[in-house]
Amino acid sequence: MAKRKNIDARNSSKVQDKRKHVPTEQELFNGIKSGNKARLGQAITLIESARPTDAQKAHQLVERCLSQKSPSVRIGITGVPGVGKSTFVETLGKQLIAIGKKVAVLAVDPTSSKNRGSILGDKTRMTELSRDPNAFVRPSPSGKSLGGVAQKTRETIILCEAAAYDVVLVETVGVGQSETAVHGMVDFFLLLKLSGAGDELQGIKRGIIEMADAIVINKADGDNIKRAKLAEVDFKRALQLYPPKENGWLPVVRSCSAIENTGIKEVWEVIETYLNDAIDAGYLDQKRRNQNKYWLLQTIEERLKIDFFYHQEIKAQLEIVTEKVMRNETSPFRAAEELLQLWRGH
Amino acid sequence: MAKRKNIDARNSSKVQDKRKHVPTEQELFNGIKSGNKARLGQAITLIESARPTDAQKAHQLVERCLSQKSPSVRIGITGVPGVGKSTFVETLGKQLIAIGKKVAVLAVDPTSSKNRGSILGDKTRMTELSRDPNAFVRPSPSGKSLGGVAQKTRETIILCEAAAYDVVLVETVGVGQSETAVHGMVDFFLLLKLSGAGDELQGIKRGIIEMADAIVINKADGDNIKRAKLAEVDFKRALQLYPPKENGWLPVVRSCSAIENTGIKEVWEVIETYLNDAIDAGYLDQKRRNQNKYWLLQTIEERLKIDFFYHQEIKAQLEIVTEKVMRNETSPFRAAEELLQLWRGH
């Protein structure tokens, strides 16, 4: 036992000394500031770490990066698997780099472990972009709880901004709970769709169309062009029946082919128009402040629920009263009151 | 002082004895069971009472009424002020009574105090219905918090069902937060609209169209018929772009004139079709069970938040950290953690 421990200690110190030097918070911050992609990657890993000992260091780093003002643009991109998100992101990313931007690509996908989508998993599709010195591509964090993943992604955006990335693209699969979270951390929210609506819609989350600042029909190429144009008209008509957004923006519909690189420039123009209007009207700043407040309250609410619902005694009692409520033997309000009395007595 | 007190006591006991006998829980229950509208009204007042001494009695009454199985139908009706909700409810209500139903009409409107809508406020429009022995019309409860109003409405439905009302119509104004609550307590959710969309949509809440099981264009009369028919087509097209409901139901679009009593019968047929399908597939029972569970969890979450956010020390500290978060001096997650540590220390 003692011997084994010594070997471990020797090995681990060797690893620390030679191959895996653990960077200090200062080193990470300096690396981020100087545009060192490897350091940025290590910093994100630190943030994603579940180890309590890493938390303090991660907090410090985030606070330090927050103090770096940066005029970045945050764009959320969603759509069901198969809609061509990766190709769209790669094509858009390369165009942005061509006009002098630095682009970071992040992914929020709490379902990826279930092998539902291939969000950034299929790395081959993003190789060109990720090799570009002006691009940084980071696959989905492996956190389990959505709250956790959202927090990590939100903090990763802050690191990317401190690293002077002008545009942060946040991808999500559009079938789970992550869209509301992403919508709450970006300046512009884009929904990718296909022209042959029907089937594809089965998987999409209700309410997502109303979140979109733009709907872009992808794969408008070859035989598909006509159908895509028809879908465009349909969506334009449909969106007219909806109330405008708080800032007066009417969601825009466009079509494009990410694979043939047509219509992507026009999508970017839409985003720029939106942002320019929002900056001029002071709306963008307001939106970001509100988002910060949203995350503060959201985090508190989430943690309060976790404290309650994961408490052993409450869990057991909840099961019992839920059964009673389901059988109509007690009202849900009465049952809730009982549980809360138990909780407050602790 | 002492003299005054005596007079008050004498007056109040006189009132209690002669004019305002306070019915016991048993009397209320018997009255409800025997179809006594005055007793039902008193029972609802008991439920709406904010007095802690009434709470226990109210709870008992609700539990007792819950044990009365009743095959009622719960329908939510929403739409912005001016869309003709009261006329629609009165016309539909009278038709239902004509085919042998007993109809209760309730309203959820936490904004009514601000004089925004005239939901059931303009009593003259409902006089005919409320005078009918087979109808029971109850205006909006005066509770302040939405959670409270929702709970009271939910419990009022239970009383109406114990009083053997076959159809419970729950009205809401469609501009606030009450729609999600009402959607969570009814079997069928109907959105009333006007043909001249534009202006009217300004006030409506985002997400409400996706909640609707049916959209009914009202005031399809006179010069308006053609426009209403066009709006009907527009909405039908628009809804095709949306995913179907969990039970496979595709929301239906109809037009009607509540004032001329055209198209109302057809709306009821739609509701009946939905309900028959839902009963046959076991979906209705499932939906109600899920709604009960929703209310249990919803109530707990609401109360947990109230405990936290109304706590004096937390309130003061929250203000301070919110300012810091808004000025980007700390991350929202860090700030949340600080507050939660303070809270857990209590």
C-alpha cells in the first residue's frame, strides 16, 4: 500500500513537472490575453472541471476576464440534427474570418452523450475552421445538468471575449431544453430549417420559432431551391401573424445553401442590421444587462430547487404525496403545503 | 374606546346572528351538492379569503369536493380585450344549456385591478346567462399574486364540479401571465382572435398561439365575413408549420360571430371531437393527472422562491449583488453562489 502510494506520488509529480504542468490562473489569463489557443482550451477545461478545488481558481479567472471589455457579438444557432448546422457554422465562420473577424464556436448539447445529434462530434466537418489561426472551435461540455452546461457555456463566452474573439457562435440541437438557455445568453438567435418542413418539425421544441430573430432555410440548392423559396414565403406569412419582439424587430426569413456558400453573406447582413439597430437604440446593452440579471435569478431558483428536491426525506415524502395527488385523494396545493412545512422544520 | 368596542361587538354579533350567518363547512358542502348557487358562491368566497382562520376550513371543503367524481369538461378561453370574449362565452353557454348542460363560468384576471380589461366586470353583458338556473357566473378573484389567483381558480373548478356543472369555462385576458396557468388547468384551450390581425396582436403574449387547441376568429359578420375567412386560411397555413401537440392533435381554426350566433355550434363540435378522441385514447385522464403533478411542483417552486426572495437580509443583499452583476463586476453565477451561502447559513 505504502509502496504503491509512493510510486503514484512519483509518477504524478513527474507528470506535473514534465508533461502536464498545471498552469496558474495568472498563466491562463496571460495566455488568453495573448491569443494562445492552447491556454484558452485549458482555461475552459478548468471551468468545466467538476473538482471543488478547481472552482475557486475558475471563479477568479472568470472575474478577471469579465473586467476585459470586448465588443463581441454573440449568436445562437439552433436546428434539429440533419439540418446542416456544422456546415453552416463552418461556412459562416470562414466568411467572417475573410472579412477580418476572429471567430469562436461553442456548443451546448446536454443530450450529446445519448448520441442523438452529432453536434461538433463529427470533427471532420469542422477541421478547416478549427485549423484557422483566427478561429477557435470547442465541442460541447460534458456536464450532466442543463443548468451546469449553461453556466459553463456562459462563462466560456466570457473567456473567448477576453481572448478578443469578435464573434461567438453558440450551437445547440433544437430538440431539448438548451435553447431557452442559449437564447438567454446571445444577442441574436437564429433557427436553421429545411424546406421539406413536415418530418423535421416532429422533433423540434414548441416555442422555438417564437424565440428566433431569423429563420434560415438551409440546403436551398439543386432541386431544392424552389421548395426552399416556397418555404421562405410560408414562414414569412406565418411570422406576420405573430407579435413583434420587445425591441420592435420583426423576425426575418432567408434561405441559403451552406454547402454551396450561397445566401450566407445575406444572413450575416441581416445579423449586422439587427445589431446596428440594437446598438443605436441602446437595446443591445440593455439586453445583456437583463440577461445577466436573468442568470443571477435563474441560478438561484435552480439551486433552491436542487436543495429541496434532492433532500432525502423530502424525496421520500414527495413520492408518497405525488401518488395521493395523482389518485385525486388530496389537492396539489394541500400536498405542497405539507411538504413545505416539513422542509421549513429542518 | 371601551364603549366603542362594545358597540362593535354588539353589531357584529347581531350581524352574525341575523343577516350574515356564517355557514359551516358541512352546510357549504351540502349546499354545493344540492345545487344551491348562493352556497357555492359563499364557498368560493371562503376559498378566496386571505384570512388564515379560513384556510383550514377551505382546505377541508376542497378535499371533500375532490372525493366527488364528476365527468366535467374544463375549457380555457383567452383573447385580448375587445375580441368579444364575454359575448362568446354567453352565446356558447346558452347553447350548452339548451342541449341540457350545466355551465359554470370563471375568470382568471390578475390585471383586472389595473382596469386593463373588462373581464366579467361589465356584468350587463352576462346577465342573461347568470340568471339562468343552469349557469353559474363568477367574476375574477381579487388575489394579488398570480400563483394565488391560479390556485383559487383551480380550487373553484373543483367546487363547481362537485356542484355537478358539466362544463366549466375559464376566461382569461391573454395579455398577462395567467394564460400558462389556465392552460395548465383545462382540458381544451381556445384562443379568440379578430380578423384584422395587426393591431390586436401587439398586446398578445408570445407563445400563446402555440398553446391553443383551437383558434377561433370572432366577429365574422357583416362586412367582416370575407376578412375572417381569409384570416382563417392564414392561420391554417401558419399552424401547419408547427409541430403537432403531444397527443397528435393538430390545432383547429374556425370563424364565428358570437353576436349573431353563427359558427358557435361548430366550435363546440370541434371541442367535442377533441374530448372524445382524448377520452378514448386515455389521454384526458393522463393530462389531468399530469396537471395535478404540475400544480404540486409549481406550488412548491413558487413558495421556495417566496421564502428566499422575501427574506429581509437576502432582499438587501440581492439588491447589492444585482447592481454588481449589472455593472459586469461579477459573474451572475458567482453572485448567486454568495447569496445561497448566506441563505443556507440561516
